[in-house]
Amino acid sequence: MKLVAGLGNPGPRYADTRHNVGTRVVEAFGARCGAVFDRRFESRFADACFEGERVGLLIPETFMNASGRAVAAAVGALEPEALLVVLDDIDLPLGRLRLRPGGSDGGQRGLRDVMAHLAGEVPRLRFGVGRPPLSVAPLDYVLARFEAAEEQVVRASTARAVDAVGVFLRAGLAPAMTWANAAVEVSATPASGERQGG
């Protein structure tokens, strides 16, 4: 079994926030597979089937900063042959994807906790949510919902991220990196009646 974990915060308060795009991607992948989630490993978990192969889909409900506890519990119980963590990244432009085999946590505390619990490299698919304005604290920014004009980019990039997860499961990390990291233009078009600039 391979395991895909989407990081975020539990509950409707956080469902559509920037910090929950990892959850959003795994939910969308689960919908594509017809997965049914139950509660295991302090998470929503689905033992799904993708192209005839088993895949575990994990959405921790421990809150972002304690994601490692849930991911480590699933890894310990399932002993997956491969793990992919999906998460938000404020250092990437909105909708940009970046898949890496390891590296630093980049200040993302959920990933930091996963790395601390697993004590090793963790392949991760980062989903860009853009930088906050100077007047907005990063924490407030990631815990806020996307603007209406951003949603079309988020939906398109979620579909691309779901495809990237599929390539990872089907072909492995290197082909998935080539596919996900390819430059794709992402831009938010202002909603009708809105103007750019000031």
C-alpha cells in the first residue's frame, strides 16, 4: 500500500481555508476513486483502490501543528511502501505545484511535525497559496478562505494536484516530479465588476 496524507485543520470552520488545500486535494482524489472515509489514526482514512492497487488516503484531524502524530500512527500500522504528504505553501504563487523528495519544512509547521515524528525525508507535494499582503499576518492569511477570484485557480490546480498524486501512485516519485513541477501559468482573474490595482 502507498499512503497519501493531506494536511489541514478539522471541522467546517477551516474547510475552505488556504491552510486546508492539502486536505482538499486528498478529498478530491478520494472522490475520483470513489473512496469512503472512516475514522482511524486520529484521522479520516480511506482504504481506496486506484487502478487496481491499494492506496491509503489520510486526512489528520489532530490540527495542522500536530499532524505528525496521525501520520506516524498510520505509517506504523500500515507500513506503506511509499508516502506522499500534500500541504499548502505561502512561498509559492497561487496554484503553483512543487513536488520534492525531501528537504526543509520551509516553515510549515504541519510538515515540521510530520518530519519530527518520522525522523526522515518525507516526499511532499506543495500547493502554492501565495504570499499574504504586508498588512496581514501569515497565520491570519492561511486561516482565511480564498477570495472568490482565486477560486478558479484553486479548482484548476486542485485537479492538477489530483493528477500529480495519480502519477506518483502509478509511476513513482521521479515521473510525478517531472509532471507536477512543469511550469503552468496560474493567474486569478478578477470577478465581474472588480478592478485590479487601486
